[in-house]
Amino acid sequence: MRLFFFSVIIMTALSVCAQPGAKPSGLRVNEQRIESRIKELASFGKDAQGRGYRVAFTPGDIKARGWFMDLMKKAGLEVSTDAAGNIIGRRKGKNPSLKPIAFGSHIDMVPDGGNYDGCVGSIGGLEVIEILNEQKLVTNHPLELIIFSNEEGGTIGSMAMAGNLTADGLKQVSQSGLTMAEGLRALGGNPDEIARSKRNKGDIHAYFELHIEQGGILDKEKLQIGVVEGIVGIIHWEVTVEGFANHAGTTPMDMRKDALLAASKLVVAVNEVATSVEGRQVGTIGKIAAMPGAYNVIPGKVVMGLEIRDLSYDKIWQLFREIEKRAASIASSSGVQISFRKEPNESRPAMADKELQAGIVQAAKGLNYGFRFMQSGAGHDAQEIAHIAPVAMIFIPSIGGISHSPKEYSTPVDMANGANVLLQAVLSIDK
């Protein structure tokens, strides 16, 4: 009889532990479900050669969005599309007067890109909703899962939500060949009422974005989680080097005004300036065109693209001024002229919120994941949302540091680790 009662007590205890409503700290995401959905999402937008082509506004993007919205509806979310084509899935909280905790990312991709950039944060965000549903847990704050439109083409959806998408921006031609305005219409948005997609400061309580690192630091250091301190600012300049085009066979070497030779010296100078000071700043000449472009003509004109990135806006300009000085010296010694024209599409640095960072650190420690603080060298939707709300980002490893490539890969375990941290961070800020 005593053994019987003891067995009953044990079985009752096990039954209680298995019931929905488990302690939030003990919740874990479904790794298999995340991996399965990543693979299914990857099937949308393949071109004739089987390459990934889910570029924003293309048929593949539109079909993938429809698939994702169906999943959101099945998860019980109230799903809508705003004027900027952002998909917003809302889950009610206990206190409707509280502002929503938002999280998400994007599902559009670069041409011939990978299956994880943006997708991990989107599917990981949906997984958070699924787990809360399964455990019958209702947060105090409403929750919003946001899938932003056309992140890869210039963070268009998040820019509109932050109130920074201009009329000129809507006229720009996207990678799909459509203007931004035409593309947003194709997604079910309404560019004529783009202002309606704007959120004011304070409308969102907090925004988290789970993302692949897109670099090799976490993979190299065998760490599970990157706690993002900030997203770098990015400024572009068009650089024009003007020399004199002349016959390559009859013009002596000491009588040339070779624009390409001067441009080459400037490429080296950019690298030297970027590596001359402490920090993680980067300077890149990413494109170059020499004219007239013939074997037997000395290049008379070169146009290049210069990009500088850093967490400090002042430091970006400090580096640029030093590059300008080096350019003036090269121009003088080479007999050419070098000019710079700043492009209008700059991105200001965005720092992560300290309280949200602390929640991510607490979650990583509680889950026994190795982590480190780091900056994001790539732009993200969180960078725009930082204008209107506290933001934070969670990075997971990119194997080999590869991104924007078909070889882009993050393991199922790493994706689940990131989603687990996102889940615990959301619950932490909800208290």
C-alpha cells in the first residue's frame, strides 16, 4: 500500500510538470520546426537554374509572404499589411494599454543569396509565438511579429515605419525592376498613404531582432550568441579621378596623366587609412570603372565607389578627411584631379538599448550559452526602428563567416539557441 501511494505521488508530480504553463525560464523552442520552416521558405523564389532569387517584389517574394502570413494566422495572430508592405502579426496581451513588444526581421533576399539572412529572425520570431501558444502563456504586453518589406533593397519597410521613407525614395528603382512605389503596391501596400505606416516614438515598447552574424567571429571563437552593441553607420561617396586619355603606345611613361594609376594609389591609401587607427572601422573601394576602357588608351577618367563604416559617425568623417588629404597628395604628384561626391543614402549608427542588451545577456547565461559583445557591420531593420524605439539584436554563428551567398549556413542547433535567447529576452522585458 505504501508503495502504491508513493507511485501515485510520483506520477502526479510528473503530470504537473508536463502541463502547459511551465515556468518561462524552462521553455525551449522546437528546433525541428525551425529547421523545417527554413527549408520550406527556401523553396520560394528559385530561378530556372535553381538559385535563390527571392528578391523583394518578385513573384517568389510575394508567394513566400503569402505562405508566411498563413503560418501567422494559424498561430492565432491578427495579421495585417501596412502601407509600406510590412506584415504585422499581433498577439494580444493581458494589458491592452501597454505598448507592444515587437520582434522579427525580413524574408526577401539578395540575388543568388542564402537561406538564413533575415529568415532566421522571422521564423525564430514565429517560433516564440508558437511556444507561448503551446504553453498557454499570455504576456502582459501585446506582441508584434513584424516581417519588414524589402530589407535588402534599402530597409524600405522599416524606413517607412520610422517615418524616413521620402517621396524620392519611393521613386527609386528596386532590384526587381519596379520602382519602390510599384513594388509596395505589388505586396499589398499603398505608397500613396505611406505616412500611415509611420510609428511615433513610444509606440513600440521594445524591438528585438534575431539574425545571423554574417561574419566569422562567433564561428571562429566557438560562441553561441553575439550581443550586438550597435549597428554601424554607413556612408558612400562617388570618387572621380580625371586625368588625360592618350595613346598608350606613343605617350612616354613620364608624360602621362593616368587616371587609373592614380586611382590605384588611392585604393591603397583607403586601406592604409582604415587600418591606421584602433577600432573595427572599415573602408572599402567596392566598384571601379575606367574610361575609355581600351587596351591601347591611357585611362583618362576613373569613377569609383568609396564606403566607410563605423559605430561612430564622427569617426567615419575623421577617416574620410584623412582620405581626402591622401587623395590631394596623389592628385598633385600624378597630375590628375580627384573629387568626392557624397551619396544621399547614408545610414547613421544605431546603438542598442542597454536594458534590452542586459536581458539578452541574462538569457544567454541562463541557457549556458557562450556569448560576446560585438558590433554589427551590416545594416538591419533594427537600425531604422532605433529612431522610434529601444532596439537590440541577437546574433548566431554564420558557418565560415559566409553570407549573401548560396553557401550561407547556420546549424539547426544555433538557430534554436538564438530563438531560445529571443524567447527569454522577450519574457524578461515583459515583466
